Amino acid sequence: METSIEYLDGGRARLTITVPVADVDREVSAAYGRIGAKLRIPGFRPGKAPRPVVDTHVGREAVLAEAQEEIVSEAFGMAISAEGVRTYGQPDVGELDLVEPGADYTFTAEVTLRPELALSSTGEFAVTVPSRIASDREVDAQIEHTRERFATLEIVDRPVADGDYVLLSFVGTVDGEAYEGNTVDKYVYETGRGMMPPEFDQALIGTMAGGSTTAEFTIPEGSSEESFVGKTAHFEIEVHEVKAKVLPELDDEFAMSAAGFESMEAYRADVKEKLEAAKAAGTEHRREAEALKALSERLEGEVPQEMVESRASSMMREFFESLEARGIGIQQYVELTGATPEQIQDDMRLQATQRVREELALEALFREKGFEVTDEEFDAAIADIAGEEGHNADKLRAELTRNGVLPLVREQIIHRRALEWLMDNVTITEEDPS
């Protein structure tokens, strides 16, 4: 196969690709074989009918069109690999002439090239990351979280205060009309949690057990019943009991019951050790993330939106696949997290934008440092991929060549080499643990 490339304005290029006659004839024969195998023609076994008979049933042009689709797809991938160019978006092949058996086949494809942006500078990279040392505040917060789980509720003889648990009954109306489920009898309600609009909690504050109160407010946006939004809700509330949450004392007895330690000192030491182990596990990733962010902030030029949208789409597919692997549907995820599908898409788009910027910045760093991908590195990368997937390296290289993936392998080497240089040359400061 012969290929040539002409670089055009606007980050575009035109590939001219000539497929030799032997490859054309092979694909035409394969197309006749595939189509013939599907036909049931009297007097012929499936796949054994002569070409003129197949042409009579499905049309010669239909067979050649199928062969052409395979020829163009494979030839384009091989041309991309041969020229070593990275593209995005779909190639524009225009109106193609139909292939003909017994002749070479030449076509052109215009592609959009991955942009080569520049960095404002490549010196003095410095980032600040969270400390690997657990602060006293973090230890206290972790212990307080455990303490909350051991809290008890005790009846108190005083008015309702913020944070209390109230055993109550109520009858509600919306614009003076009853609604389904408007009567609640002896329900334990926690104030201060935002389970109801603030006016409901404010009506309870200061009410004694055995007393009653009234709450009235305009139903806000975000109500579970959209038809109620903007209408007036009215509640007649009866308070039966007031309970306060009582936290256990932070003493040696708590350390034993909560975690099996004989003293609070030993318990705190264990909490600190575990927090620091968790921090250490994510330290390297955080350092890389901050360094890449600092690098991407120096990237100059516009990142093509089509690249961002393509990356966001692939990330969304991976996200759905990960949910499916865990047996979680998207509706269930929305209900669990409270995130809307629109918010999920916006978040993916933000992440995609940052990832694309980081990759283009790494490529710019690689170029500006004058690095080159050696044949040895490329061969090693192919061998690594083959080993991970259990393939023969030579067969894998041929497959990647046909699919136009070789430039992607080279790109991954570039990213790795540039990231190694960045991490070797960035100054990392840990925050004061306090």
C-alpha cells in the first residue's frame, strides 16, 4: 500500500492512499463469500454460487460497496499508522469511486490533526499538596464521627431546641386542601437536618412536650411534588416528646467500647496511624494531579471542543459500564447521590476538558524539551501491551497497524516520558498539618 500526506491550513491534512490490486481482489472475494453464504440459491450450496449468480440476486454494486467499505476502513488505519499522525473526529473521504476487481484503488481522506500547542514556560514548577501527617483536628473529627454512632436519645423536660429529636403528629394542607399522606401520627423528626423547610423547624423550636404549634410557608422549588411548588403549606403540629442526643464521654470506657482499646491515648494513636496510612496511599496520585494541573495552566491556545466532547462521551460510557458492573442502574445512582443526569454530564465535561488539556500540555513539554521516542521504547511498549493481553507481539503490532492505533501507542510513551520529567523537576511542598 502507498500513502502520502499533504498538510493543509487549519490543522488539517489530506492523505492519499493507494491499495494494491492484490488487496482489492482479496477483499472483493471475501465480500462475495460473506454475501453468498447468506443466500439460499437452488442448486448451490451456501457460499458456493458463482459471482454472476450472486450479482443477479443482490447486485454487483452492492457486493463491491461492501468490499470497498472494508478496503477503505483498513487502508485508512494503516495509512494513519504509516504516517504516524494523530487525528480526531471523522475522516472526510468525500464521494468515493467504486472499487473494481483487477485494479489498484486510490482514494483521499481529509483529517483533522491533533493540535500541537505550546507552553508559556517550562521552568520552576512548584505545587502544594495536603500533608501526609494527620492533624489533631482530623483525628478529633474521625473520633467524633465514631462517637456519633454511639450516641443515645434521652427524653428531656424542656422546649424543643435545634438538633433535638421530636416525636410529633401533624395534619397538613396545601392551599387549604388535604393531600394524600397529609396526616402523620407519632413520627420521630430530627430538627436541623433540612428534612423540611426552615419554617417547619422554626415553628417547633420552643414548643414543650404536650404542646402544639402551627407552621406555614410557601412550598419552595425542588419539592418532591412539583404541582405544590409556590402554594401555601399549613401544618397543625402536636408535640408528644422531646429527645436530645447524648454523646458518650471521651474516656477510656468509650475507647474500649468503640474500638477495643484500653485507653483514649491508645485509641487516638490508632486513629492517627490509620488516617496517615490512608493519606499516604493517595499521596503519589495527588502529587501527580497537582503537577499536571500546574502544567496545564501554562498551556497556550484553544483546545478543540470536538476533542473535549469525544473524551466526555468515552468517559460517560466508561462510567455507565462501571455502574453496570456493580449492578447499579443510572436511575438508582441518581436517587442515591441526588445528582441529576445534567449535573453528571456537566461534571464529565469538566473532567474531560482538564484531561485533554493535561495531555496536550504533556505533549508540548515533550516537544519543547527535545525528547524523541526511540525504536527501543516503541518495541518495549508493544511487548508490554502484548504481555498484558496475552498476545504475540508481532501479531499485535500488525493488528494495531491495521487499526491505526500505533500513533496512540507513541502518544502514551510521550505522556509517560513527559510526566516522568515533570515529577523529577517539580518542587512539592506539603501543607502544614495544622
